[in-house]
Amino acid sequence: MAGTSMRESIAIQSDDVRIVRALQVAPRASFASMAVALGLTEGTVRRRYRRLHADGVIRVVGVVNPGALGQSRWLVRLRCRPGSAAAIAGALAKRDDVNWVALGAAGSEVTCATQSRDQAQREELLGRRLPRTAAVLDINAFAMLRQFMGGRGHYWAALQGTLTPQEEAVLGGDVPPFTESPAVADAPADLTAEDEKVLDVLTADGRASLVDLAAAADSTPGRVSRRLRVLLLQGVVHIDVEIAPAALGYHARANLWLRVHPAEVKKAGRALAREPEIAFAAAISGPYNIHAVAHCRNLDELFEFTSDRIGGLPGLQSMEVSPVLRHVKQAGTLLSGDRLVGPTSPRAT
């Protein structure tokens, strides 16, 4: 499947996009509930969902918020020798403590996000393993300080308006809305052995039934339902709808590195979070104090977006636009070409 363009093999219909939006609103809703909200038959919703999943357009997965567990998160930029970046990106994507990986700069740069349960794990990767890799010419690591957009059940705003407010109200949904938060919680949550088993199943399938979750945890559906509700409300886990952007016509992705006046960082970050092209935005350490990820339909749209709207952010002093050549991993999900192909491990977060 690698190297095959989605545009050559997948025809996305309007009802497919409506189903994707319905999943964003209520990722664990039953097919019957979605059918009622969308005015389709249950069989149609089930069939279209399974096709979207099989074709690598979407995956519904449980994603653990590392900050809620006291884990630090870092963004890392690696400058690599020509011809070596793809192999380095592939090796990083296999690690549980690396949850997204992208190739850029014509294949000579790797950008990734790491999350470490402890300082020793972080130092093993950033302090020893990567510096000793001969193909890595330069390493820059930035601590994530405040998250403005992305994760914990946020909706990719590009799909807003796909459903009517009435349709979304019928779906309901039990995912708390995204709220700006520190990157690491002051009081980290403690996961029980039962929680860990439930999360392992959700990592593979965010729509796994309560019966399946209970069987994995050697518990009851009622107990698992109550505990999952608590974990969702506490932000320990969110049920994420991973989307292959190219399937919806978004073929230009870019990492944005912004230098903003310190007094304007919060205001600029919150403004970014309101832009429909932005899928992630956070305040970070280092010479650039805001990092964001943008999805646009093409490079011309990316140019218009960054020059007109990002260029007008309060306090913006400079900006680097780094187009993504290829995504290797996103939110723990590996990609092959334009397609989502699955998690890397039982707990790929």
C-alpha cells in the first residue's frame, strides 16, 4: 500500500464525511444512534464505516493524555544526512514513547513528539541514543509548556458545519470539550491494573464494546462504563477519530514555528486554536515559543493562510513554515502512504 495515493482508490462521498463528523461528536455512539441522527439506515452507516476503516481513511482509538499521568512531552527536530531521514523516522515510529513522526525539508529533517514516563526514559532517547546516531547531524528539543489545541477529544474544526446543530444534538456525545491546559498535570492520575487493561483495548479500537472491555479487565460492563466515564472526564484518555487528511482533500500539511512576543503568547495561541486549519497548537520552550500544525488543501492555500491570517497574529515577530513531506505516525497510528494502517503496539499513544 505504501506510495499509493488515496485519490486513486478511494471515493469519499458526502455521507462518508457526515459519518466522520458524527464520530468526532460521539466516537463511541452505536451505529443505530448514528443512523437516527443522520437519517440513514443502520446498515448503511455500518457498511460505510467499515469501508472507511478498511481503506485507511479513519481509525477510532483511545489515546492516553501523557500530561495527565505526569509525563513530560517534547517536540524534537532532527537534521539528518541525505538519504538517512526515512530510516530514522521509521525507527522512531516504532517506539512507544514517540507518538507522532513527520518527514520534512525535502527528506532531510525529522520532526517527532516524545512523551516519557520518567526522566531516565527521556534521557535514554534524547541524551544518548539519538546523539550517538551517526546519521543525525543536529538535534533540537523543545518542552511543551501549554496546549492550546489538539488531543483530548477536540474536533478538527475543518469539519464543522458538516452536520446541523440538531443532528449533533441528537448524537449527544460524552466527550468533554477541549480546554486549554498545562502540558503536565499538577496532580497526576494513578492508573489501576484494570485501567491499564481497558486502555490497551481502546488503543486498538476506541469503539470496543463494554462487554469486550470488561472481559479484558476481568470486570463487569457496568463497572468499566463508570470507570471509563471518570477517565474521560479527568482527561486521562480521549477517544480520538484519526483521519487521513488527504482523503478529505487536505494535501498540504505544515509545521509552523512561531516566535511571538512573550506578553502575547497566550493571546496568539488562543487565536490559533480558533483557526479551522489548525489541528494542534502549543506553547513550547526554545527560540520559537509556539508550535502549530496546519492542514490546507494545497500549497497556495497554505501560503494564503500563513501570510494573511497567521501573519496577523498579535505579537508575531517571525515564523518558519516547514511543509511536511510525509507523515510516518500520528497519535500512535502508523501511516503507509496516505493511509492509516494501525497502532504500533498495545499502548501506542
